[in-house]
Amino acid sequence: MPLLIAGSIATDHLMSFPGRFSDSLVVDQLDKLSVSFLVEDLEVRRGGCAANICFGLGNLGLTPVLVGAVGEDFAEYRAWLQRHNVDCDSVHVSETRHTARFVCTNDTAHAQIASFYAGAMSESREIELKPIVDRVGDPDYVLIGPDDPQGMLRHTDECRQRGYKFVADPSQQLAFGDGDMIRPLIDGAEILFSNEYEANLITQKTGWSADEVLSRVGTWVVTLGAEGVRIDRHGEASITVAAVPEIEKVEPTGVGDAFRAGFLAALGWGLSLERAAQLGCLLAVYVVEQVGTQEYVLSRAAFLARCTATYGADATADFEPHLKTLHP
């Protein structure tokens, strides 16, 4: 059965200024600020949480269904995702707005001037899940990731009404949402994803204790950075999985998205929660060692060797039959 992955789809435009912004700013004239910086390079990277997760799932041989809103400028990005096994046929295309975009310039002191254009993302609230399910079949899960808040609430409510099992992944929206928004996003979820900081935000903003959260969700998966992952279920002992050692930590953006892709792929293969966390960690380490969230390439032999080194031969034996589509 398919996986529906709902959430943000965006591009990042990253530039570098070979000087210091502060040298061009007059403190007592900031109310009249009008400056321009000549940058020396531009990198355009594909991103967005839903698209990143779909890319990871596609690399592992699954065909996830991307659910989100984009502009007519999405054509090249669409082709890229389709080449990586992502079903983009249900992506909503805005007639008036561009695809969401993050535009950022960094200087030599690591100061940053950035803007985020939500654009077409605001139209995700117009997406109905049932026509997508009618097209692809009943989903294993609907993951609802960070997106337009009204769109997230609509998708969650529809999942509850229609009986679709959903995965709550509010992520960055936790910082901006209040308890009234967060509670309905996670209540009734089969799986709740968060990192350790976000877990504290959830309990703080909802007013629910960790036990109360667990009484409302099936499984709470908390990523712990270099310490690995903890999986909690109500009334059961926690499962802890170690992280995969990094060869070189380059850029952490998108690591959580890759982890979610690996975790959901393993569940789709019928593997245990422990194996799901291990596969998530294996995929995540490939992202942290690259610049860009969708720039990694998986080699089957190297991937399985790394699995054996970290988690042992039994884990490798469980994963190997499902990785036939990877490059040798």
C-alpha cells in the first residue's frame, strides 16, 4: 500500500558575500537602509520536508506519493523527483504563486540575511486527500509534515474522519504554533516524530505530560542527534538505537527528513520498530555528510557494510532483501 507524504516543497537559493555585512551598515541610519551586496556564488538546492522524505523513500525503492502545493515553476523539480521514484501526480499547482523559496546570503563572519517566501504552500489547505486515495489506494500511512498550518489541520482532521492512519510530524511549526493548534495535530497519530527539543515544546505548549502524549499516540519517536533515537510506547519500555558514526559532518539540514524516510520504509517492509530506527539512522548519516538534502547516492554494498559495522549482521540480513534496487 502507498505512503502519502504531505508537507512543504521548496527550493533554497544560497549565496555567499566575500565581505562583512557590518562594514556596509550605518547604525544610526538603519531606518533608511538601502544596500546591495555583490555575491560571488549561487547554489540552488531542492528542499522542503515532504519532498526530502519522498526522495529518501524513492532511493530505497519505494514509490511515495507527494502531497503539497507548488507553482508552475515546479517542472524541473518535478522531473527530478519522478526520476527518483516519487509519484508527483497529486501535487497541487497554483495558478498565481511560485513554489516556496528560501533566499539567503551569508558573509565571511557567518552573519546571514534571509527571506522565506511561502508562496504556493499556502494553497495546501485546498488539497483533499480522498481523491488521492481513490487514485492510489488506501495508504499505509499519511505523514503530515510542516506546511501551511491550516493545511496540516485539514489533513489531520480528514485522516481521523476517514480512518487513514496518520503520522504527525509538526517539526518547525511547533515553534510558531500554540497548544490549540498542536493538540489536534498529534492527537490520534499512529506515530509522532520529534527531536528532543521539539518533544519539550510539545509537552510545554499542549499542557500534556509525556505520559499523556503517549496515551494519545501509538508510538513516539524522538531523535537525539549524536545520541541516536528513542522510541516510546505507552506502558512499554523505551527502545534506544545508537546513531551511525559519521565519516565527516558537513551539513545537518535534512537529516531528520532522511531519518523519517528510512523509518517509514522499514515499517513498509514489515520490520520492527528497532529495525526502522536503524534504517532511519543509516539513511540520515548520508545526508549529514553532504551539502544539500537530496544530493546523496546510495551504494548497496557500502550501505550494507555500514549497517553491519554499526548494527550487526542480523540487521543487514533483514534489510538486504529489500535493497535490490540500489546501485551495486
